[in-house]
Amino acid sequence: MPDIFFHNTLSRKTEPIVSSKGNTVGMYCCGPTVYDRAHIGNFRTFLSQDVMRRSLQIAGYKVIHVRNLTDVDDKTIARSIQEGKPLREVTEHWTEVFHQDCGRFNMLLPHIEPKATDHIQEQIEMIETLLEKGHAYTSEDGSVYFKVSSFDQYGRLSRLKERELTTSEADASPIDSDEYERDSMADFVMWKSRKENDGDVYWNSPWGEGRPGWHLECSAMAMKYLGNNLDIHSGGEDLIFPHHENEIAQSECSCDRQFFRYWIHCAHLLVDGGKMSKSLDNFYTLDDIEAKGFAPVVLRYALTSGSYRQTINFTLDSLHAAQSALQRLRKFSDELLAKVGMNRSSLLKAIAKNKHAMDPWSIFQEAWDELRNDLNIPAALGKLFSAIKGVKPLEMSAYEDSQATIAFHKLIFALGYDLDQVAIEKDKVEAPEEIKSLAQKRWEAKEAKDWASADQIRNELQSKGWKILDSKKGYELEKI
Ligand code: AMP
Ligand code: ZN
């Protein structure tokens, strides 16, 4: 199996990925909280995970990708109450919007996309096990808490104990909310008894009416779908503590085995140097960027062209550089494909099915070596552009060009660029006098509202290989 390496937050080291079973890698990604439009920061994380999955596939692994939908938590409930709509109606709407954005970004669909609300029973069973084993306790109001002191490895992922907690923090009172900033050894809630501001969102449980805590949702769904492939678990860096720490505690105490061996976290995206969050209302969505005239692939490039482990600062200027880099890639791809007579989408489909797994990397070996080294995308792009610099597909030998075409498109697949979205500037060709005068006649007919003649001349121009593009200022001729 060819090596691919990722940085493991658990060991703080970059390690080769070794699957727990055959060549299948289980990959669990904490999914979106479906209460609002995902912003470009969220997509930085989801896109990095997409490149991770694609690169594992190119490295020869079969990946089982699970990404949950958080469709019940403090935020989703607050939104449904604010809008006066049932929780499901709100979360299904935002799920659909999320799926549309993922499609426009050319992201691979996860194989399994479980919803927290469809797994209440599994969550109740996990709590029952934890209560039986003495890792949890109930409170007077019917909530159930995880007893942090019962798990001596608590804090292993976030190195909590090394951060010199004060005694008062270590003795902190139990925490009820899903998200908390405080680095604390406090017990956290797994089952929340029904409160007035939950509206009609509740389920029955052995402890009375209530709902699960956010951390428990991921533990139960990850165990259910990847219990036999506990390889990679991933999310944004804000999830290291408390979310992932708590997931590990609940899962390892209930199942008595290691809950995922590789923990991979994506650093945050800043906008114009500042923090971006839904609550601060300073976020861009994909629509905002498209409205500025950039295709989703351009935003994809800008969001993923830095190392996923470093904070990046997003600026609108970065989109122009992304656009011209993509134009170079598209031009090179078009030339290669034209020379060997292949079609881009069929070739990419074959690559996705692993049909070219054994083909040599040819002049793109160094670019792949950078990519498989903890997704060093900036270095991989550097090597990719230097490999194509000065190379003219028309001058390559038959052997070289088919090898290079496949290898180049394996990288394009791994990076997930939909090159068909990249606008290519057409070479301007001067129209002959006959065409220019026909176009002028058509314009005059249009001005005179003689639509029949205008249409008839447009068709005539079309049959002669010219297209008319009307604008407010007038018209332009373009060679078809
Ligand atoms: P949420 O929908 O809030 O649950 O977040 C979905 C994913 O986006 C999680 O993996 C978060 O860690 C991640 N995330 C949230 N904000 C940012 C940001 N500014 N930059 C990168 N990732 C983020
Ligand atoms: Zn999660």
C-alpha cells in the first residue's frame, strides 16, 4: 500500500495511515449543524476533508466516509422556536441548502449521512451502559451527566492536564450547554431533561422526557457505522475540546476500546484578519462569492490552497489569483486531452473507480509526494505548476502524453477541481466585413423592433459560425 501521512492530534506527530481492516479506511467527519447556511469557514473544513478522502482513494484505499447531520442541539432548537416552525422542517431545509452547496463545490457525497434524531435509541443505550458501569449519574431533574473523574485518560486529546488547570476549574460544576469555551474537567451532560425553552422537542427515555447532548450524538453514530473501522475522526480545530474529548470519554468508557486512532483537525479560516462565526454575522457564503462573479471551483481553490493545519486569512483578492491558476490548469488539461483524444469526465470517473491506481506518476511524482505528505497542498501546487511549466503537450511523445494525462488528472481528482467550471477566455477573432455588416443590419432591425428580421439574421449569422452577444452598450461578435 503506498504511504500517505496525516498529522494526528492525538500523538502530535505526522504518521502513516494504516487501516485497521484490510485496505478499508473508516473516516468519520463531524457534520454541519443544520440551523443556518454553512459559511466559507465551515467549507474550509469540509473541503479539506474532501481532499483527504480523495487522496486516500488515490493512494489506493477504499474509504467509508461517514458525515453526520447535527439536527438537534441548542442552536437548531433555538432557530425552530424563533421561526415558529417544527424542528424537522427547519433542519431539512438547511440540509437541502447544504447539499446544494456541496454539489456546487464538487464534493464527494459521504457514503453514510446519519441524522442525530434518527439515532435516539442508540444514544439512550450508550447512556444506559455508562450508568451501569459507573461512568455516569442522573441529576434530580432527570438529566444524565458523564462523570469525568471516572475516566483517567480524560484530556488525552487536548492535553488538558498539561495546561495546568486550577483546582477550582477541576472542581467545576457540571455543564449543561452543548458548547463551552472554558478548559474544564467539569462533568458534561449526555441527556438533557426537558426544559421549557425546548418547546415540543423531546423524546421519552428511562430518565423521563428530554433530548441527547451534542457530544453523545457523534459517539453513538460513529460507533454504529464505523465500529469495525475506527480509523480517522476529523473536524475543525474548535472541536478538539470539548466535543472530541467528550466523544472519546463516552465511547471508550462504554465500549472498552480505543475510539479512533487518527484525529485530524483543520485550522480555522479568518476573514480580513478577523474571526468568523455565524453568531458574529460576519460570514460569507458560497452565494456571496458567486454573486461577485467567481465560480465555486475558484472559491474551492482559494479555501484549500493553504496547509489545512494553518490558519488562513481569506480576502477577495485571493480569488483572482485562484482564478488565473485554475485557468492554467484547465488549459493544460484541455491540451493534453485533445492530444490523446480522451474526455475529461470519463477519465475522472475511471480514476475515481481506481482504474489507474497502478499507473506511474510520471512528471507529477513530486507533486503527489507533497500531497500525500499531510496534504501539503501549497507545495503540491508548486511542484505541479513547475512540472507543467514549459511543457507543450503537442510536442510530447505518445507514451509520455498518455502517462502524463492520467497522472495529471489523478492530481486534479485528488484536489477536487471541477475544471469545467473554469471560465476560459476565448481568443478574440476579428469578424470578416460580411459578418460585421450582417450584425449591424440585425442591430438596426432590433432597434426598429422588427423582431422577425432580427431573429432571421441572428440565425443566418449562427449558420455562418458567429454568435451575437447583446449588452446594454451594444453587441459583440464571438466565433462559435
Ligand atoms: P458547525 O456547523 O458549526 O457544527 O461546524 C461545521 C464544521 O465547520 C466543524 O468541523 C467546525 O469545526 C468547522 N468550522 C466552524 N467555523 C470554522 C472556521 N471559521 N474555519 C474553519 N472551520 C470552521
Ligand atoms: Zn462530532
